[in-house]
Amino acid sequence: MNKSMLFFLFILFNLTVSAQNKTIEDTRLKKHVLYGKVTLEAFEMDICKDWYGKEYKTYKAKNGIIKKLKKQSFQNIRIDLILASWCHDSHREVPRFIKILDEIRFPFEKLNMNALDTRKESPDYNAKVNNVSRVPTAIVYRNNTEIGRIIETPHKSLEKDLLKILSKN
């Protein structure tokens, strides 16, 4: 690959990354919130430091369910995780969900995350069209068809709910 092509790819990568992990001042809260498409690096930002790292480190996923989840095929699976950096449910569930995905070696390139403001809006995701009214919401797709959701809080546990969704034919 020649130098100009490498330079072009470097610029393209940087533009893509810089378009993510944005914050805005939420007029209702009078403070900054994550807004739009986010990556895992967003959770290292000051806006998330008070809640993400601690919850991620202390959460103990259920080993038996993790073993079953590891046996699942993620070949045609995609997950959209809709969250809000201002929401206490997101503060609790998002780090736990990410830890579970880490432990089961889910391919993170198949995880799309979007942060909503208090109006439940994002420049990169239409919550109304996608029937998302509570956060966090994890939507699991197989072959681009929705097969299940975990909305706000799990029914049994994040691991069990995710296994139930992924076990669907």
C-alpha cells in the first residue's frame, strides 16, 4: 500500500472516530451528556468516570450462564445498545452488559451504541421509529431481524435474558 493511501485511511479513521463520543449540554439538566453514536472509549471520558468503571469492575456475571452464552454463535448477530449518560438505569446496566459481552467474547464491531439526551433524541438514532422509550435498551438482531430486547432492567438477569434471546431460532 502506498503512502498516500495510508494517509487517506488514517484521515478517514480519525474523521470516523471524531464523529463519535460527542457531548452536548442538556438544557433540562444544565450539564453535559453523551449524545449520538458512542464507542467503548466514551466510558473513559470524565462524564462517565463516576459510574462506569466501578460498576464494570464490581459486577460478577453468573458463570454458568456465561458458559452457555459462550457456546452461542454470534455470526449473524448485531446488538444496538441505546443508553443515556444521565440515567441511573444506564449507569447500572450498561457497564454490566458490556462486561458480559467482554466475558463471552462478543465481537464489539457488531455492537452499535447510541446515547440519547433527556428528550430521548440523538442525531444518529431515531428512538421513536425504533420504539425506544426507556433506557437502556439492548436490541438484539439476527440477520438484521429483531429477535429480542432487554428494556431498562432485565427480567431475570442480563445474562439469562440475553441467553433466552440468543437461544431463539
